[in-house]
Amino acid sequence: MHDGVSTLAPDTASPGAGHVPAPGRVASAPAGEHYSTDVIIMGAGPCGLFQVFELGLLDIKAHLVDILDRPGGQCTELYPEKPIYDIPAWPIISGQELTDRLMEQIAPFNPVFHLGEMGTGLARQPDGKWMLTTDHGTTITAPVIIIAAGGGSFQPKKPPIPGIEAYEGDVVTGEGVFYAVRKRDAFRGKRVLIAGGGDSALDWTLNLQPIARSVGLVHRRDDFRAAPHSVAQMRQLVADGAMNLHIAQIKGLAGTAPRLEGVVIDGPNGEEILPCDALLAFYGLTMKLGPVAEFGLNLHENLIPVDTEKFETSIPGIFAVGDINYYPGKLKLILSGFHEAALAAQAVHRYVHPDRKLRFQYTTSSTDLQKKLGVK
């Protein structure tokens, strides 16, 4: 059994000369094991991250579970460079910058991340605590659950290829079709083909190129939505003959399932087969409420009703903050979620520390809080 351990260290895997790991990458706790903590936060978007801060001020430890492979939720996955104008004290800040600042803010509290995992089951234990089970066999027990899942869980958009499910890969062998990278080393020495034109596609092109036998990138047009410096690095690798860029559409898969032997593309030269061991398809994500809908909560149009005093749901010990909750007058704004996280933390304290009196303090004047934050 494990409890709180720091997982805020950057990814130490060497991505190759001149390339820095993608912002927001953090270590993830080993999957398939059992953990115990004070609060399980489902969702590592901005509201889930700020929830860690509010809990930490009250000596409450947290584990975060997110289906994405990095913190930040929509901010980092869908619009990392899109400007946000309504975060207090920041006239303009990008989605990635906001995530990075939140990660700095919560670092003193050593949150534990379970990334690339989705909560699939929730059960009350004999001692009154909750046990969350993930799709990777991880179990986490805690007296409190806080759902901060935005609009729901992210599900990958799959290429429109009939029968693609039969080729979906094995993270151990690194062969087949994948929609995310769980273990970078699984692709060491493999012939890897990456499909997509966004940050995830470019990030993994650059990170896998030094360790893979070969890397190719397929995109339907010679225009990319990724960070300009990543695109420039990719083009330099192509110019150096270190990888291939294919401006084409994927039409099918080659090989007898489940063994993938190549990808059929339709490009300027017509149809051809690109030999590969692994296809990494980064076609974006869709949001679904997912397994949360099976947790027995009262729902309102696929949202979770909460009270506006504690942001607790219809089930004691389960709270919801951010875009996934509902109450009269609700505004789906990040700053609203921050407010909700602050009030939820006050109520959570009674579950986690029932024998302690909660004393309200200001960070500007409390030396106790300042010590927790490492500023004293």
C-alpha cells in the first residue's frame, strides 16, 4: 500500500538532443497497486489542481486521477496556446501557462498523480471510506471523493478505419494501434508511425524519434496546430533524413489482426503501405460523462447537482467542482471552479479531520500557512 509521494518531478527520460520534454509532464504513480489518501480528486484540470492547493492549506493530502497523460485537462490537451483573458491578475495567459503556474503553486503539497487512468468503479467500504478502481487495476481508498472532471472523461477520437479495434495495441510489446503513450520505452526499437497535427502528435514525434527504430508522421495537410518550435524541430529532423513526413490520409491497416504490419495511406503518389509496428493516432478527444454516471449520483442533464454551501453532491462524502457540477446560476468559468474548490475544502476538512477545529486563516498573515507554502 502507498500513500502520498511526490510526483511533481519532470519526465527524466531523454527525448534526444535539443528537445525539452513537453510542458506539464509529471511522473505518474505505478498503476495496478493500492493507495490510501485523504481525498481522491477525479480530474487534473485547473479546478482539480487548485483543489489540491485549498486542501493542502488544511493539511489534507490528495491523489488525482485523470485519463490524460498530463495535468491540465482541456487547457493543455485542446488549447495549450489559446489565450485566456478572465483569470484574476492575469490579463492574458495561455492554457499551458495557467497549468504550469498551478503546478508550481501546489508543489509544496506533494500531490500524487495517476495519469492515463480512468475511474471505473466506486464502492463504499465497511469503514465508511470510498474505494475508487481504475481501468488499469489501481485502487485508491479515501474518506472523500471530489469530482473535478470538467465536462466528463476524455475519450480518444479513433481513425475511421473499419475493424481498427482488433489492432489496438499492447503497452508491453509496443505493437499495434495506440491513442496515447503510457510507457515511452515500449516503443524503443520499433517502427513507429504517428498520425495527427496537434501538440500530442508533434510532442511524441520528437520524444520517440531518438529511441525508435524509425519514426514517420502522417498528416492530411502540410499545416500543423502544434507549437511552432515543435513544428520547426520536426521539419529539421525531416531535412536531416532522421524521420519521414507524409502528407496523406490514412485509408486502412495492413497485417492480420492483432498484428499490425503497416498502414495504408493515400497521398500524392496514390495508395501505398508504410511498414510499421505501431500506429499512434492523435486525432483529438471527445468528452463523455463516462463511468461517473454509474456512481449512483443524482444527475441533471448529465451534470452533477451540488449545494452552494459545500459543493457536496446527493451522496455524503462526494463533492463536485468545476464544469461538471450544476446549481442555479452556475457559470462555467475557471474562476468559478476556483471559488467552489475553496468552499469544498472547508467542508472536506470535517470528513478528514473530524477531531480538529477548523480555524480560518489568511495566507497573507498566517505564519503557519506560509510555512506550508515554503515562504517562511
